[in-house]
Amino acid sequence: MNEEEIKLIVPRQEGQISAMFSRGGPREGAGRKAIGQTRKLSLTLSEPAWAELENRCRESNQTKSEWIRELITNYFAAKTDRQEDL
């Protein structure tokens, strides 16, 4: 790498230093927009359950995260609807 391939840029936050490469790299506003807070979760399932999850994801053309997120969201919505009916 030579001097022409790296540029230092003004940091967005105090105490941070950023380097900008002359090719590629993140651009302001680029990338997938966040839909919420990301937290890591470990999930233990039996082999048949994993196989079923993978089949359902493939059938619905969704990632595991998308499928599980939809499942949880629908569950919460249905639970709220049931509570309102009481």
C-alpha cells in the first residue's frame, strides 16, 4: 500500500480515527438499513427440529433470522389480540 491508497478522514465521534481507502469500503448511508437492535442468541434444537426449520426457511425463501423473527412477531401479535378479547 502506498500513500495514495489511504486517506485519513475527520472522525465522526471524539477520540476516533478513521481511514478511508481510495477504493471500496463503506460509504455514508450505504448498506442494509437496521430494523432493530441486534443481539446474538444461541439456540439448541434437536436434529429433526433443525431440519424442519431449514425446510420451512427454504420453502418461504427466508433466512433463519427472518423466519424466526416473523414467528416471534406473529406470536406476540396473536397474544396481544387474545388479551384484548378478554
